[in-house]
Amino acid sequence: MTGLRPDRPPGAVMAAALLGLALFAAPLVGLLARTPWSRIGSVLTGPVATDALRISLLTSLAAAAVATALGIPLAWVLARWEFPGRSLVRGLVLLPMVLPPVVGGAALLYAFGRRGLIGEPVYDATGLLLPFSGWGVVVANAFVATPFLVVTVEAALRNLDPRFEAAGSVLGGGRWRVFRRITLPMIGPSVGAGVLLAWARALGEFGATVTFAGNLQGRTQTMPLAVFVALEQDRDTAIALSLVLVAVSLAVLVVLRDRWWRSW
Amino acid sequence: MTPAPLLRFLVCTALLLPGCAAGGTAGEHVLVFAAASLTDAFADLAEAFEAADPGIEVTVSTGASSALREQILEGAPADVYASANEANMRLIVEAGEAAAAPVVFARNDLVIAVPAGNPAGVTGLGDFARAELLIGLCAAQVPCGDFGRQVLAAAGIVPEPDTDEPNVRALLTKIEDGELDAGLVYRTDVAASRRVEGIEIPNRFNVEASYPIVVLAGSARPEAAGAFVAFVRSENGRAILEARGFTVP
Amino acid sequence: MVAILVSGLEARVVVRRGSGFRLDAEITVPDRTTVVLLGPNGAGKSTMVWAIAGAIPLDEGRITLGGRVLDDRAAGIRVEPPNRRIGAVFQDVLLFPHLTVAGNVAYALRRGCRSERRARAAAGDWLEHFGLERLAHLHPARLSGGEAQQVGLARALAGEPDLLLLDEPLSALDVAARGHFRRMLAGHLAGFEGPRLLITHDPAEAFLLADRVVVLEDGAVTHAGSPDDLRRHPETAYAADLAGVNLLTGTARSGLVDVGAGFPLRIADDDADGPVLLTIHPRAISIHARPPEGSPRNVWRTAVRSAETAGEHARVQVGDPLPLTAEITAGAFRELGITGECWVAVEAAEITVRPG
């Protein structure tokens, strides 16, 4: 590790690394050992599983879209504009990453619930309500997922040599063309990684969702919620759904190989 | 120190596992798993018990009875289990985790809870079928949810819930905050909260929840645990339970 | 006093950078003229370029191009960079790495209302005009230094700009490629009708490409004039150092270089072959009243054309057959008493040879 060619790490490093690997591998092995393989087909095609899968996929993808639409401009402002209080704003944007998700869900209720700061006037005026609806799930998921995208994209923007955008401007590109043709493509891999991370986070979200959007099969019950409820009674469904979540997460990580971290 | 206590001490301080007594010398420590609806009552009971018997410290951990049951079956180091229904207790007994025969120490029934002021003008069980109201139940897998569905079935009403909350406390909080118009919760929950009102359910539809309690077979301090259970069933204990709205057998 | 031009570039640029540095420079570039901005690193040359291009805002000053006001701090006028119609070759070229060569050129061609499709088609034609069509589908990472510079130049000219800005266009090239590219660049510059502003720190580039030289030191202009002016009358130590250097072009073979003086110069490099660039420092040239003896291999007879003393030094210009600027001590010059015929000697080892 001290030369120019990668070789085997020293023994102590290997030992610690293997211990770390065990931390991740053991629960997965435990899960696989308890899986009711003969029943898994019927469980995964039952109404609880299919409803939960459908809601999870739709809401997580929608949340990832929201995270992208709002997160990229946020990252841009944080990376490119020096304004007073910038650190504070960045802290605010990253808060959902450190906040316990249930607390986040409660806070969302106090803002957008029926008696919420913003939710109440909107409800009184239009009858529109986020809690207990699929859109509520999307909002809760977007709340926890967006910071991941902001962090990734902001770092990419900071590392981007600003002279390329200046060159694009001098050579005739207006601000929008420079953003679309120069900035975005050059940070493309990072944006992709950020979107993937946000989506994976949204897929696994539980605390904020159950607190804000509630739990109703067929409407707001996502896979993590279904697993939690199923654990108390129908073990097999819980394990089968967990396996699906694990498989999806693994797929995300495989796609997020080293390649995605390459920058121009 | 001999190896075994030393190892236990190291493991306990390193991992801060619940149920680790502080070196095992400062006094007994009893861990009670109790149903969510027993939260306030058992807080009172624990305080009163510690005042009467200073050598024993009682920690109460509440949650959905079914979740607690699962934890006990997976080996959680609880000393006492108080469930909100007989079904969960039966599973504990069948698994051989009960040190003795469970005893019913309290009873509860359900009421309709609405936010203070009853803004949606709920009058009875019939409102649970109205789609335009925001209705909450407990998840079917927890006792409160099971009872709630029994009540509605008895009344011949097909409910239109907007959420099946994972435990009764979560349901109650949403009603208190006005996020829900009505829900089915325990009588004791309504009694404990100043921000909800209760609407009676006709007796012929209502269910009676029986709360059994037992010392667990895996307890490391069966005597202290037994002392606590005895206190719960004593005159003092019953008075505390009644004060919180339970009926006592 | 600056003459008012209705064509060409006129720029008075004042920019304050955070570390206390202040750029305050005035520069005029008429049409069909190449002005070279010469200066040491940190003098503010790149700042000047980016300010003229509009990427850095002016603190004070005024920039006009072809009669259009691009920037006038006092009057509150500011034209955004894309609308200034400037073609720029940037330091490090800055080809967009995610676009092909054709894509890079097409980007510049999009200035105005052309559609993407038409820009792409025009890019193909443009690259053919430059002889670069074989590179069209390559990404910048696959290009050699010289190829990248050519593409950068093609991209700069593609938008049919009113002003050509080149920031250290040759610095990214290795020495061998530089000569070839410099000649090619000179050709393109000559073909560009508008004003051309070239930034460099290399005096050889400056003298070979410039119609006028402006020396920038520490944020201020210390000299503006023709290259010969600079050579004869350097005003600062830096200017003197780079200006006085004698530059000759010639053809080398077997240790001899033909510089068009009627006699070959002996150099220390026997391997040099073909077009070369020779530099002779003024202090490496000795002047004698009578034919000198000793080691110098290059000795010839010439006449003093002019001389100036400044303090302890004298700068002596000698004329045909090979005009050079020499620097000797003032005392030595007085002793020699030379006013006309003299002999000049230069050691072969003192002549620096570069491929030209």
C-alpha cells in the first residue's frame, strides 16, 4: 500500500475490513436462512405484497423526481452563490439526513397536516390534504431523500472547473444553454449517482412516511411499512418483502460502480 | 473478579445492554414489557412500587403487545410481560416463556375518540363508514386494531379508515392533533388525554379487553419481578389502575 | 491620450482582486493588427482577457469594440459575454471534454439563431476548411496538444467574432510542436480582419507574432509600442531582460545556421536540422575595435548604428550584415571610442537554438 501498485493490505487492515463485511453480510445471511422459499411465490403475488410493491415503486420514483427538480437548483445556489447565511442554509438542507425520520414526519405534519401551518389554510381553501394520501408518501420520501442529492451535486459543482462555463459563455452560450450543454453534462455522473441514492433512500423510508402519511394497504402502505406490520403476524410476508428491498438495494449498488464516480 | 462476572461487566458497559445491572450490587432492576395502552398506568405503578420498595428499580418499556411478544420470543431480557389481549399472552405461554399462569389484572374497553371540540360532528360508529371523514384505526395485527374491527363488525359497519396506525399511542396523537376526525381507542387513552373527547359505544357492540400479566421464565430476578406483579394486583395497585380508567376484576 | 477609434478594440480595465492586487491597464487594438500582451506570471494578463471577454466584471473602466460599447462602468452599460462576439482561445484550450471536436465547434457556431442541426453541418465544413475533418468525431481526450490547440483556434474563429483573444495559445505545446504551430497561427492571424489580442509570457512568441507589444507588469502597462521600440528602449528591468534578446530565424545544418546574413552562424548543436529559432542575449555579444582573437567562432565585421548609455550600461545597435542589440558596460564603450566600424564576436555556446 505504500508503493505504486495496489497489493494486499496489511493484516490488521484486512481483519478490520472483514469484520466490517461481517456486519453487513450476517443480517443478509440470516434473512436468506429464514426465507420460506417454497412459499415465496404465493406471498409475493398476494394483495399485501403487490399493493406495497406498487406503492413503493411509484412513490419512490416520484420522490426521486421531486428531489431532482428541487435538489439541483438548491445545489446550484449553494455551490455558486456566496450569500450571507449560506452555511446556515446548507445546514438546513442537510437536516433531514441527521433528523430521526419520525421527528421529520411529525414536523411535516405540523407544517402540512390538516392543522398545519401551511396545511390548514390550504385545506380550508381547497380541501386538498397531503396526509393519508399517496402524495403524502411522496412528500415524506422527498423530504428525507433530497439532501442526498443536494450533497452529491453540490460537491460535483464545486469540483467543476468554472472556466469551462466561462468559456461556454464567452463562446456564445446564454446562461441556460451553458447550464444545459456544459454544466449538466459535465456533472452528469454525479447527478446520476445522486438521483440513485435519493431513490434508494426514498424506497427504504419508514419513520417519516408512517408518521406523516399514515399506513393503509393499497394507498399509503409502502414496502417498509408492510414489513413492519407483517413482522407482528405474518412472518413470511415480512421476510419476502424484505428480500425484495434487499435485492433492489443491491442492484442500485451494483449499478453505482466505480464508473459512476468518474468525472470529466 | 472471577471471569464470568468480569466478562458480563465488560460486555454490559461496552454495549450498554438493557437489563445489565450496574455491577449487580446497587439493587435489583426489573424490566417490564407493557402494552402501549398501559403506559400511564404503569408509570404510576412503577413510581409507587419504587417508593414502597426502594431496593428495586423498575423500568417500563411499552409498545404494541404483538411487537413486545415478538421481542420476548426472540430473547429480549424482560422480566414481566403485561399484554393488552389474551391472544398474545397465549403465544408466550405456548412457547414456554411464562414462569407461572398469567393473571388478568385489569380490563378496558373501547370508545370513539374525537379531537377536543368534535370539529367533524361525529356522533357514533356509523360515522366510521363515511368516506369524507378522516378515520383512523390501529393495524389489524395489534390488539387495539383487532378489537376495533370486532366492534365495527358487531355493529354491522364496514369502515373506511384512512390509516391503520402501528400502535394506539400513534393513533391517539393524530386524533389529538386534529389530523384525524375520529378513531377507536381504549377508554383509558381518552381518560388520559385532555385533548380528545370520548363518545360512548353501545355496550352490546363493545368488546372487553382483558389485560393479563405474568413473570417471564427467562427472568434473572424472578423474586423482584414477582414482587412487582404482586403490587400490581394489590389494593394500592388496583386503586392506581382505576384512577387511570381501567376496571379491575 | 487614446485616439478614438470607430473600429477595433479599446479597453480601459480596472479590476481589484482580493489579495490587494489591482489591475489598471489601457489597451488599444486596431483592426488587422496583432497586439501582444506580454508580462510575467501574475501580472494580470489573464485577468485582462477575462475582463474584456466579460467573465470578470470591471470595477472601473470602459470597453468598446468596433464602435459598440461592451462595458461602461460609469454609464452602467454591460453587454453579457455571449453577446460580445468575441472569439477566444483559452489557456489550457478548455475544449469541452464531453463533446466531440465537431460538437465543440458546433457549440460556437450556435451563436445567433442557428439550429443545432445547422450548426452541426456548418461545423463539418468549418473543420474541413481547417484541415481537421479527420478529428471531427474524436473527444478532446484523444487529441494531441497541437491538435487540441488547432481545434481551439477553429472553435474561436467559428463564431465569426469581431475580436480574437488568445491566452497563452502555445504554452500547452511541447517545444518541438511550438514552431510549427506558431507559423500556422501567424497565418490565421494574418487572415483575421478584426483586432487580435494575444497574451503570452514568452518573448519569442511576442516578437514573432506582434505588430505591437504591450508590456504588463504588476497590473500596470509599462511599455506600449512596436517590438523594435521595446528592444531599443526597454523601460523596466523586466522589459530589458526579455526585450533585449536578439531573435533570429534561420535554417540549421551540421552545426551551421543560415540566417540570411551572407555568412553562417556557428552553433554548439550539431544535430539541429531545418528551421530554427536562435536567441542571443545582448550581454553575450562582445564588440571590438579590431578583429578579436580567441575562442569565439562567430566573428564578423559590422558598423555601429546607434548607441545609448543608461547608467552603467550601454546598449549598442549594430547594423548590416546582421543587425543585433548588444549590451556592454558604459565604461567599455567609452574606452572603445567606436562610432563606426567595429568587429562583433559571439561564442557558439552562447547562441540558444530552438526548433522553429
